[in-house]
Amino acid sequence: MTQHFHPYGEMTFQEFVLFFKTHSKQLEENTNIYLISEANIPEIHRNETEVLMRSFFQMFTYSDLDHLDNHYSSYLDTWVQSQLTILNMASLQWLQIILEKALLTLLIQLKHQRMLDPLMFLLSVFSYLMHSFHKWADTESVNQGTEENDELRNLRLLDQLNQLLVSSSGASDLAFILKKCEKYFNYKRCVFYAYVPWSNQFYGVIGEELPKIQSMKGQLTEQNLIFNSKRPIYLKNPKPYLRDEHIQLFQLSSIIFIPIAHEQQLYGWVTFDQMGDSFDCTKGELDLLEQVGKRIGLFLSRKEKENTAKTMAIALTERESTVLELLAEGYDNKKIASLLFLSEYTVRDYVSSLMSKLRAKNRTQVVAYAFRWGLLS
């Protein structure tokens, strides 16, 4: 049975989001105070609630009011799906308690004329969030009968991946590894987005239709809920979190983001999707893909150490180093030529030399390999 979302009084979802945006700084200060001072919350739930709180604030603070409509139940469903790896009933209840206290304190501070409206709407929001979470929890319960078989299957898949990683030579094999991951885990498309910490940027590196992949790049900001998450994120509907042009470019319906990291070092993200077909994903499947991300992160970290010796053998001229830095900034040959007072032909020769020395197939790989081997910092 579908539960309908009945907000209190005359307040609409758009009005609630606008109220949340307007007073987000005070609300955040209040929530931090209550989260720290709450003595009854176990430390593990305190940490979970802190992560959920940050995501919850991002959801409302960076919402585009012009694109919000009456179908906000799907908007809240998407948030639940995006937090499946850490969400549980205890952390959700603590999130509600802390937010209710923070909001009530704010309303008293503001001497708000309609104090009940935002408070009751928040209760409606959490009523729906719990309903949505139970839908996913019930799905997990139905699947518990096959839990043992699934566990054996997952161990077998991870063992296949382990063997593949052991037999692979380095970052240059990553495209082949991701292609195998598509087959192992039954997805039609797998894409790798690299992360450059010194410029806090991401860019597409590996995947089908490479020109499209390489067009995906940008600066990480607080608005990038997906790329700021350290846990896997599943989006049944990516619309609230991804730009329309990106959704249309890749014909996305549903998508999974997996961080690739090892020992606090983030290498990037891998995405899985079905090339336009919508799909569901359980928490168990997300947990499996999280292990995939950790293994690939460990693989990249080991190969990075092995490649340190290669770095010593790569001698770049001062001019090549300058061109490399400008490539990493995203400049094209024409702009680099202008900045260095060179001809475009000369810049092209420097880029070709860099590709040869780094054994890269294109400009994007030049930057990726240079970063991995410590030539960029």
C-alpha cells in the first residue's frame, strides 16, 4: 500500500525548503550543539547521525526550488536510497530527534508566528522517510532466505576480482579491470572518474564512448553530494543530484557511485549503470560493490608504490614540466601556446613528448599518470 505524504497546514514542500535554506546556518549550529551534548546517543550512532545530518542539510540547502514539484516523495526516496549503506532505524530516529530539537530552538529564537507549521512538516518528512526506509528493509527481509547462497556467490565474485587484480600490471590495466567488473557484477556500463586532490577536481577517464566520458569534469563543492560521500551511493532516479545534461548525455535512469580509496587516499569513483534501464539495488549489493571499490583502491595504491621507481627514470625538461602543469589545469594547446609565448605546433610536440615518456594514449592519461607517479603534486 502506498503511503501518501500529507504535510501539515498550509505549508508546502517548496515553502519548507525555502525556510530551511533561509535559516540553514542557525539550524546547523543548533544541530551541532545538540549532537555533541546529547548524552544518551551511543558513539557509533553519533557518528552515523553526523554523516546523515550533513547529507540531509545538503539535500535541502542545495535544492533547486524551480524544479521542486508535488512529487517530493520520490525526492525523499532518492535520499534514502543514497544513504542505504549507513542508514538504520536507530540513526534515523536520532536524526529526527536532533533536528526536532534544533528546529524548535530556532523557532523560539525567531519568535516565529506559525511555529507549528515547519515543525509539523518536519514530522511529516520523517514519517515518510521511515516509511521509505522500511520498504527497503522489507526487501532485504524477503531476500534473507537466499542469504547464504548470496554470501557464497559474493565471495566467489570477490575471489575472481582478487585474481584479476593480482595478475594485472598497473593503472594501465584499469580499463580491462572495469570491463571485467561489468561482466562479474552484471552491469552494462562501468566508468572511472579520477580525483585530483591538489586542484580538488574530478574528471572522466575510462569507459565506453570515451569522448563523452572525458567531457565529464568539474570542481568539487559542498553541492556535490555524490562525490563528497565516502560510501557507495545508489540513485534510483539521479535527477535531484545530477545535472540534466549529464543524465541526457548518458541516458541515465539509475546509477551507483562507488568511491575508490585506500588509507584515506581517494583515487576517484567508479559508476555502474544499465545504460538507460532503471534498476533496483539492495543494501547487500551495495556492500559487495563497496568491497570492490576497496580492492581496486588497494590495487592502485600498491601499483602507485611500484611506479615510484619509474618516476625516478622519467626525466622531464623544465618546459615539459610547465606544459604538464598547464595540461592539468585544463588548458588546450592554443591557450598554453599563448601563456608560454610558443607556437601551437611547439606545444603539440611537448604534449607528444609527454605522452611518449608517460606511455599515455591521450592528454587525460598524461595528467592521470603524472599524478599517480608523483610528477604532479
